Amino acid sequence: MTFGESVSTCFHKYVDFNGRAARSEYWWFFLFCVLVDLGAYILTETFGTRLFIVLSLIALWLPLLAAAVRRLHDAGMSGWWWWTTFIPVIGPFVLAYLLVQLSERWDNKYGAYAGKQKLPNPAPAPPTPDGSPSMPSRLEGGGTPSSG
């Protein structure tokens, strides 16, 4: 996905938190946001008002958040992982690590894979038998402890 396609897609999906976003879509849009914020900072310093910074934050925060959630979906993670950004000091680094993960190259519960080289869905884990404990019970003989 190109820079222009990414910006267009993210603004068309302004508050769409469903589906998937490829790495290129998210990171091109992230670069666009950084450039807009840099321009807003320059205008703020030039004119001595915070209006430009406030407007850029209002205009870009929701689409960047939605793109980040879709990006997490593309890597097979819940969008709720975005909240790690509020962990002091390490939170933004954890989120950045999650956002750079490779896409799942198969359809996942968040949507279809849109890439060129789709892999078949991985086989599900074998089911566990219902009702049988994984470890032997400490209470033998009908569930009552033996007195001795």
C-alpha cells in the first residue's frame, strides 16, 4: 500500500475499529500524522497559538487509534492491547512492538487476509475430553477423604 492509499484508507475508515490493517497501511498513516503534527508545531511556534496543535490532535487521534486497533487485529491480537500504551515508561514501547508484528497470512476472526500469498488456516488444537481432570484427584473413593 502506498502513502496516499494509506492516508485515504485511514480517513475513509475514520472510526472503523473492525477488520484488519496491513503494516504498510498503519505505518504510512503514522508517518502522515507525524508530518502533520510537525507542521502544526511549526505553525504554533510561528503564530504563538496552540490552535494548530489542538486541531491536529482532534483531527488525527481517532483515525490513528482505529488504524492501530485494525493493525493489532491483522497480527491476530485483540484491539484491547492498545491500552498497554498507558503503562508508565514501557507502555509505548510494548505497543510499538505489537504493532510491528507480522500479519497473520490467513483469515482470522477479525477478517480476511488481503495479501498476495495467503496460507491455509492453521489446524485447531485437538479438543480435550469433557469431564476428565488433567491431574489425578487427591480425593479417591467417591470424593470423601479417608480417615486413618
